[in-house]
Amino acid sequence: MNELLTPEELEVRFREIGRDRYHSNHPFHHLLHTGRLNKGQVQAWALNRYCYQSAIPRKDAALISRAMDRELRREWIHRIADHDGREADEGGIDRWLVLTTGLGLDRDYVISMEGALPATKFAVEAYVRFVRENTMLEAVASSLTELFAPTIHRERISGMLEHYEFITADVMKYFRRRLDQAPRDVAFALDYVKRHATTPERQLAAERALIFKCNVLWSQLDALYSAYVEPGRIPPGAFVPDKDV
Amino acid sequence: MNELLTPEELEVRFREIGRDRYHSNHPFHHLLHTGRLNKGQVQAWALNRYCYQSAIPRKDAALISRAMDRELRREWIHRIADHDGREADEGGIDRWLVLTTGLGLDRDYVISMEGALPATKFAVEAYVRFVRENTMLEAVASSLTELFAPTIHRERISGMLEHYEFITADVMKYFRRRLDQAPRDVAFALDYVKRHATTPERQLAAERALIFKCNVLWSQLDALYSAYVEPGRIPPGAFVPDKDV
């Protein structure tokens, strides 16, 4: 465990972490992708996930605010605009709001995050703080869940379109766009981590950062499952699905 | 002092702060702009000021990383690329390096900041931390020194071109570009501060943030003056001008 891995061995280790810990393994996703959730449960997922989407630009700005290396900043900055939008591109957050609106949720209610689970917000803000407070290597390594994202996005697009009559191709455009964006982003991040994780300690720190990030994603689905599936105990103040949807 | 000012009165207060405290009043700038520095002293100014230039993207990313308001993030993000550069635009940091190179300084030495005065680095990093740790209102208000920048930039362009044979129009392009950029930036920031400083306490906090920022700029010139003018005691390890330039 404490010997120096080659960069290729380190990447293998990252992929093992993803295989074992990425939230594609979570039962909530199996239910989501195979059509076994009702519309209210899908609404709960989408409005909680909005908290994560809307925090990503702050996370990436926190990373940039700590980067003494201008090349890293120049490479990373497009991520902020990818989510917040540019003049000619609505951005990932707006695409997510297309999904929540398509699901019948009020846009302002979603943006207010008032109905989101406290556990969701705690996990998301833990991620922003992690990037702000840990080493640059750990901050970059925590983004490596993007290695595993295209698979889950493809599953989600096809599974949700097939199984839910209330899901149309238009509202899934967030995921289609991420199929293009995530591989480009992760190629840079993976190369960065391989080049900078040059001691066993740094390699371990990078692995732990990726595990941390997997935990951030996983715990959000645990909270959703608990509140909206089993036992289905919605915390006080959180979103309550309309029985008639 | 503790009564609520109108937005217009608050702007007047800001302009009074600038009139009394902006670093255009500093004796070092009078020397710089009237041709009374030698080339070594101008080099010292340019390589110290690089520390400030190169920290600005981190400062602006720190602000964005704390902004829950997406419209603010979208408005602010261009500042990072204005300094770091985009594919089609070299950016302010590169334009500053054109100046230092034009002054005969080694590019890598400037970028290393090894020859910069410790007081410069302390002041610059205090600014980054101020933006990271104080309220969003204070973070935005600290940028309002841009209200006063165009005047000093115009003085500097004409004064330095006129008085120094080692200064050419090409190396002054950083300042010419800022003549366009700064007014656009400050219009948004001033409006933001006027809209959000809605109590006497917030107005005072905004004034103090602007005073803090003036101090950041002023103290850099005090340190330059001390090291390179009077008494001219260069701290250990700091840049020593070549006697032959």
C-alpha cells in the first residue's frame, strides 16, 4: 500500500475505486434507471441534485483561487462557464432547470433549495470546502469521478427515456452535453494527478480524495433513498411530492 | 457617521476615500511619472507589481467561489480571463511581462517572484485573503479602486513615455487595455455595492473595504520607496538593480 505506483498503476487504482464506490452502484440509481420510481421520487432526485449542480462553479472557482499555476487556471476556467453559462450557451445549471421544469417543479422553488434535504446540502458544501482547504493535488483528484460519469449518463439517458412517459429527450439535454464535456475535462485532470502524485503519500492522498468525492455522491443518494423510498421518512421541511402527480 | 447615506452620498464618500488615499498620491508615483527614477528603480517597481497582477485572478476566483448568486458569477468571471488570458487574447499578466521584459528583466525571474519585496507579497496575499474571508459586499467594494485607476493609467502612459527613453509605446499596452476594461468592471461593482449597502453598518463596511484596498496598494509603494529610493535599504534577497543599466 505504501509503495510508489507507476502512473498507469495509479490510474488502475482510481478505476478500482470507481468500480467499487461510484454512485452508479447505488440502489437509488438502479431504481431511477429502470423505471421503478414514480414521478414524485424523480422530482425529489432532480431538485436535490440541483444543489450539487449549482455548487460546482463555486467549487471550481475555489480551485482556481488557490492555483499559483496560470496554465492550470487557464485550463480549468471553462468549467465555471460550462455550468454558469456564457452569452451564447445557457450552461449546465440552466439545462438542469430544464429538467426540473419539465418534471413540473417550480423554477424558483428549485433554485431556492428550500425543499432539498439537509444531508444533500451538507454533502455538497463539504465538497466545496474540501477543494478550498486541501492540497491542489487532492482538489484536482476529487474531480476524477468524471472518469466514470459517461457510463452512468448513457444509462440514464436511455433508461429514463425508455421507462418514464414524463421524460422527453429535450429535458435530458444536460446529460447529453456532459457526454462531450466530461471526457475532455477528465483527461486533463487525470494527467495532472498522474504527473503530481510523485510519492506514495501523494498517491494515497489522491486516492483518498477520489474516495471522498465518491462518498459525497453516494451520501446524496442514501439521503434520497431514506427520505423517498425506504423507509420513506421525509425530514421536516423537505420537499413532499404531490400525491396526484 | 452612523446614519444611512443615499447611494449617491455613498459614492461621494468612496470618491473622497480615493482622493485622500489612492496610491496616485504616493511620492513613488510622482517620481515614476515625472521621469525621476532610474531604470533600476523602474525595474523594481515593475517586478514587484507583477506579484499584484498575478494574484488578481486568484482574488477574483475567490470572490466567485463564494458567490451564491449566479448572475454575479457570470458578470465577474471575465475578470479572470482578462488577466490570465484566453485563446485569442494574451491577457493582462502577459502584457505585464511585456513591460518587464521590455525593461530588460528576465521573464522567469519575474515570474518566480524571488526578487520581490516580502512586504509586496504580504500585501498582495492579504488582499486575496480579504476577499476570501470577508462578506461578499466587502469583497466587491474592495475592487472599487478601479474608480480611480483610469486617471493614474493615463498619467502613467503619457508621463513614462515622455520621460524615459527605455519605455516604448509597445511595453505600455497593459495600461492602455486597462483604460477600456476598468470602467466597465467598476460600473457593475459600484452598482452592486450601492444596491447592497442598505444599512449604515454595511455602508461603513464597504467604505472600510475600500480603505483596506487603498492600504494594500499604498503599502506596496512604501516598501518600494524604502528599498529603492529613501533610505534605499534593499531587504536581504530582494532584487538588486544592476549598476550599469
